[in-house]
Amino acid sequence: MRMLEWRVFSATGVAAVVLLASATPAAWVSWIGWIATAAFGVSYFAKTPKALRLVQACAALLWIAYGFIIHAMPVVVANAIVAGAAVYSSLAPTKAAAAQNPPPQF
């Protein structure tokens, strides 16, 4: 295990803060899953539907990467569907915009 040491200077002296960083690839894979989980959680605080879909698409891409790394095709496929739906619904014209600008009728 690799150890990183950061020194924090304060008025009373130097306090050593030791951070443990694992050099194992399994730890990094786990972190990708946790970051994807956090991103999906954060998406519930989005102020607009477009921001919600953008955050969910990014989180789904992280889940896709995670799924490929752990060889879990159900994770990859499910999140590919979520990412595709989020991107499609972000780019598709909204019903409000379509109502304001109706297509010309001949």
C-alpha cells in the first residue's frame, strides 16, 4: 500500500496528515462505481430537466465504464439505455417549443 503524507501548517506547529491511497486497480474500479452512484444521487438536485438529463447521462457513462471493467454486460446495457434516453430527450425538441413554432402546413 502506498502512503501519501500531507503536512498542514497551523499556528501551533505542524500536524502531519497521512492519507492512505491504495495502488491496487481494484480500488480504482470501486471508486468509479462510487462516483457514478454519487452522480446519480446529485442528479436529483438538478434545477432544470435538461441539467437532470445531462448529469444522468454522465453518470450512466461512468456506469458503462464500470460495467465494462467488471465484465458485467447487464450494467453496460442498462446504462447504455439510460444514457441514450437522456441524450435523446435532451436533444429532441420539447413539446412547448413545438407548440410555439408549429410546422408549416401546406
